[in-house]
Amino acid sequence: VKISDLEGKAIGLYFSANWYPPCRNFNKVLIGVYEQLKSNGSNFEIVFVSSDEDLSAFNSYRESMPWLSIPFSDLETKKALNRKFEVEGIPYLIILQPDGSTLHDGVELIYRYGIEAFPFTEEKLEELRREERMKHESQTLTNLLTNPGRDYLLDQTMTRKVPVDSLIGKTVGLYFSAQWCFPCAKFTPKLISIYHKIKQSLEGKGGGEDFEIVFVSNDRDQSSFDSYYGTMPWLALPFGDPIIRTLAKYFDVQGIPCLIIIGPDGKTVTKQGRNLINLYQENAYPFTCAKLELLEKEMEEEAKRLPRSNYHAGHRHELTLVSEGNGGGPFICCDCDEQGSGWAYQCLGCGYEVHPRCMRAVDPATAASVQDT
């Protein structure tokens, strides 16, 4: 195919590689969008820029692609494109417009809007954003979780149908998860424990407040769904329901496990439910800004009483107490493997970090016997 044949078209430069699972996942989505656009006669083409390690991997990956590619042997062009567009991670999709303008967040736009993003102009994207804002402003639990053929959810028996309307007025967590996902397998038992604690706490308070979770499955087959959901004490959307894909797109869910919190008014409270559960456990409820401000103040006060430095049972170097204001920031706890932010105990030499609550203090001699991590 001659380069001149691409004149006047919107071009997607697709930086990807066969060896990287997120690329393979995105590739399936992109193929669907591309084929729809081509069948509609849209003036669009994609050019694959490979980061594969050898010709065999390139050919294997290329077989699944219905678009064009830079030849694998043309290293100079591939390097020049990576330099020119400052490609730091894959998958990466850059849209080149006929008028010379460039759009760099093609992956996010395809995930979020699919075929509707075409022709990828700023005017079209602003229109989509405006429609998205209107949808969120008019959002209710009913229009989120029902479709014309279904107005119910499944309970743990998987036979009783629970009306979606019965959740109106409750704080509801939408739990995107799957049995095959290792981080999900680690987080689900924690979420089950927190769920029970929140429910027990609300029963003791009275006042009509309630909390519920709805499982939004990413499982690959019915038997996996049945097995995984069988461990959960909350409600679920039926396996394979079309609303599942709509919700993932609507909330821009790019990774699982993900916990979206919907307030009693049916509006989104936060998309960071998982992170808040990891940080504050059951105290995160009801996940509102006011509650989080209170928890942050409590954490600040607690931090004043913590040792400025300490030794942890899982690491041989001294750890220093840091916050976002003095060298800290978002991190993955090296003790529990979950997200953290705010205060942390950090090894200033190698970056090892743990939540303050995960700190298992030992004397320096005991720590010194631990292998470097």
C-alpha cells in the first residue's frame, strides 16, 4: 500500500506488542471499532508500529490485525516514530488528522466511546463529553442497572429476583471483578469482610441507612460466574447481561477489581471505592467527600503519634514516616500488596513502602537478618 493512498484520511498510529497482555486486550477492542468504521465507509486507517521482539512474534500478532503495518525490518522508521511522539508505554494510539492536528489519547477514547469517537476531532469529542455530563447529571440506579427486558438483580441463591428499585435510597457499590483476575481474588475476601462490618454497623445505628453491593462480572463463562458469585453475600447482574459492557464504558473501567460507589440519590460518589476500602476499611462508608476529609484529619492526628522512623519485619533497612507533602504519594504497600496514599513508612534508599497499619515493628538486629526486597 502506497503512503500516498493514505492522503486525506484520519490515521491511527498503533504502538503495540504481542508479548504485553494489555496490548492484546486492547487489540480486540480496536479490531471491533476498526471493522465497524470500515464497513461504514469511514475515511480512517490504522498503521501498526510493532514493539515485538522478533519476526515470528510480529507475524503471529499481525495475523489478527485487519490494518496496515510498518515492516518489522524497518527499525529506523519505528525508532523515529517512537522518538517523535515520545511513546513511553503501550498500547498507544495516536490519531493524525488530515489537517495536521494530532490526538494522543486514542486508547482511552476507544475504550470510553468506541466507534462514536470517530472522526476523533475536538468538536466531536466535546460533543461526547457534553452528552456524558448530561447522562451523569440525570443518572439514577434504575437507568444504570435495568434494561427493557430486565428490572431485577440476582441474589445469592441465583434464583430469586430482587427489584432494582428496592436499592433506591441506599448507598450502592458496583463491584467489577472476575474469578480469573488474581488481584480480584485477593481483594474480594477483604471486601466481603468490610461489607459485613458496614451492614452490622448500620443495623446498630438504625435511621434507615443501608449499604449494598452489586457484582458486575467480567467472568469468561457461566460456570466461572456461578463459582465466583457463590462466594459473595451481595447481589449481582446476570452473567453476560449487555448492561455490563455499558457500565464498564460509562464509568471508564480500565482495570479490575474496581468498586464504584453510588449514593442514595443515585449519583456517583466516587470511582475509588477499592482504594478507600484499602485505606480506611469499613470506616470509609459512606465514601463521601465530607467523610473522607474527616478520615484524613484523623489520619493526620494519628500520624503525629507515630514514630518518625522504625524497622519493619519484612525489610532490613530503616523506614521513615513520609506523607504526600514530604516525599510520599500514591504507592503499593509491600506488605499487603494493596494501594495506599497519604502517610507511609518508606525506605529512602530503595523505595520499599508499607501502610502505617501494616507496620510490624522489630528491633534493628532482627531487621538486619531480613534479605533485601
